[in-house]
Amino acid sequence: MTSTNEINVPGGRLRYEVRGDGPLLLAMGSPMAADAFAPLADALADRFTVVTHDPRGISGSKLDDPNQDSTPEMRAEDVIAILDALGAETADVFGSSGGAMTTLALAARHPGRIRTVVAHEPPTLNLLPDSAERHAEVDEIVKAFETDGLEAAWRMFLGTSGYEEDEAGPPPSDSPEQDQEDGRRFFVHELRETTRYSPDLDALRDGPFRVVVGLGADSGGLLTRRTCSALADELGVPVVEFPGDHGGFIWDPEGFAKLLGDIVTTADARVPLARV
């Protein structure tokens, strides 16, 4: 059974879903909304109480100012608001892509609230030696959206991320209008702020939580292979190989859930590892 809830956060309202029973596990993306994580959450619900949410300004989480930028720090405070609403002191957290950046900010800002951080394919561009070139590509993607529209921006985004030309963007929702609005939020108010975020490496190294860096088994050609390797090297941890590619939790939720569940319930994290 899934319950849908809303809470007030600074500047708007946040929609989140709760399902399952057991230790609290939060799964999040950015800009991906809760719906994208529903199959994964269903697969985890027999072992965990799983919480998913629509990031601020995306889908059902509405902002008072639709033109407000979205940063990992702001999204981390939104997650704390969810924990407070649930009366939860601590939780394990899983974030993918921009959601992984949210979890890194969350752990650094609120170390006592987090048990395990699983950061799946975080775009930590600032850790790359060619970060200036990568940020310039991001600026060109935003410009493509503003001049040529959503399809052109997704095409450029996927190309610079390392996808093949025939690979599609995110799966469409039932509302083309919402897809357009979420795309605008992502390209105009979220992409730059997310990829320019520099994780607090000292806080992540020294915190009372575990950090696991995840990379899809089929993501070898993606830019996130480099960012995962750079982050793992900085933190002195291995890279854990997850099923699939950047969206492996969508295409293989059962396999993904098995590994993710084992990671957060195994204190010494003796899980299959792959250095990249």
C-alpha cells in the first residue's frame, strides 16, 4: 500500500510517497520524480519503508516562484523536512544522478541523520581535470533549450553525457505539458546548479555514515564513469557496480533492489565491487 502526502517547505509544497515496512530508506532523483522510482520502491517494500518524492518544482511539488533555481543544498533541506514529517531521526538514502548530488549535500549538512549514502552516478563535474570544458557544455545545453526547445536540449544533453545517438531521453509521462514544464525546470533552473555543486569531501570522509559510490554495469561509455571514479578516489572507497546503466533502477528494479537492499543492511558492505 502506498500513501501520498504533502508538506510545506520554504517556497512551496513537496509531494512524497511512503510504501512498505521496515527500516527507512529514501530513494530520490533530480529531476526524476517519484513515479520513476515506483518500481524500485515496490521491489524494496518487503524489506524497507521506502520514501520517494517529487523534487522541488518537479511534477507534484509546486513552488511559489516557478523561476527559483534548485540546488543540491536546497533539495537536501527538503529531504530533512520529509524526515521530520515522518518523525524519523535517521535514514538510509539512495540518490541517482542529480539525486545523488542531493544525497551528498544531505550527508555533509546533516551527518547525524544519515546511516548510509548510496550515490548512484553523481555528475560531480568539479572533480574532473577538464571541468571547465564540461561546464561549458552544460551552458551550451541550456542555451539549446532556450533557443531550440526541449528535444534539442535533451539530444545535446545525451550526446555530451556519452549516450549513442539513437538512445532516447527520459520516458515520457502521461502529461506532455508536465514533461515540458519539468524539462524547463531541469534545463533552466537545475542542471547548472547541480553540476556546479562541489561536495564537501572532508565532511563525507569524516562523517558517521558510509558512502557508497554506484555505477551502472553498462555505463562504461558515459561521463558518469569518470565522475564516479573521481569521487570514489577522493573518498578512498571502491565503486560498486549496479545492474544496467544510468537508469538501471528503472529497467531492472528487482536486481537493483536486491543489491541496494544488501548494501544498506550489511554493516561491512561486502558486496560485489568493480573498480573503474
